[in-house]
Amino acid sequence: MINAIIFDIDGTLIDSFEANHEYVAEFMKAAGYSSPTLKEYATIYHLSTWDVIKTLTGLTDKKEIQKIWDLAQNFKYTETKFHKLNDGAKETIQKFSERYPLGVVSNRSRKFIFESPLDTFKKYFQVSVAYEDTVNHKPHPEPLLLAAEKLGAKPMECAYIGDAETDIQAACAAGMKMILYGQTVLPGADYTTPSLREVPELIKQL
């Protein structure tokens, strides 16, 4: 029986691909590195900012990575693309909040967890786990296990809703049920759906 629901943010609740690419492209350029193309960024979209920097720069020195990470956290860029709630996100969050305690787990930094347009839905979430909250990050199960603990639920009583293979890996490793939001069926997910509006019915079947 499911007693708590946990959501991923980027690609699941929010369509942030183009906006995030623009942000990464600009802060990498400001740091003196070439900007990734959209195709290149697609392969690292679900990584944390720290791991994006490591991948794009090839750096191994933590102090050098930290310098760019700090720049990224405080970077003011010219935003032309905007984050958008995915279709059905609003209704699904509100519907679940009437029955379940809710949480979000993301590789985002803490200051960006509830940035617009998710800021208006912050009141519905009892728990949020950000990059800084754990030593290990998705696909490691630690962030999901921390969220379950904070929600007062056993991992087996939680369902995680995400859109990437790393989300599946994290949920499986944590012992949680998993619903994949997307068009492509991937092994490990209990259900796959292209519509967030279908998620409440799928939860009933877990």
C-alpha cells in the first residue's frame, strides 16, 4: 500500500530542458569553457550541476570544480527560455495532496528547488531533498531514503515519479515503487505513462 508520494522535478513536474541548457551554456562560457550543444546537453540533463561541470570540463580537482560550481550558484544570466509546468502537474499535485504526504527529490541545488513555476506549489510538499542534503546523489538511493524517512514512511510504502533511467535506478535501489513519466518504456519501472494525469490511477494499482 502506498502511503507517500515523491516526485522528481526536472523533466517530470517541470519542462526545464531548454532553460537549463541556456543556463549551463552561459555559466560555462563565463567560466572560460565552451558551451554544450543541445545534443550534448541532452546526455547530461539529469546530472547535478557538480557532475555537469565535471563532465563538460574533464576536471578532477575538487577545488577547481568548486570554483565553477560557486559561479553557477550565483550566476545571473539572460533568460530567454523559461521553465514550464508539465501538463497535468498542477492537478496531480493537488489531487495527491488531499490523501498523501508529498516530497520532492532532485539533483538541483537547494536554492533552486522551488524556483518558478514550482514556487506556488511549495505548500503541498512536506519534504524536499536537494543536492546538498546527501553525500550520494541519484541514481544512488540515499536521497530517496532520506525523503522517505522525513515523510515517516517505509521505502516500500513510497512511490517515486520520475522521467529518467537514473530515477528508476534510484527507486529500485531504495525499494520503492516507480512510475516513469515518458514515452519510452524502460526496464525497472512499475508503470510508464506519457501523461501525469494518469498517475493517480496508476498509484491505485501499486
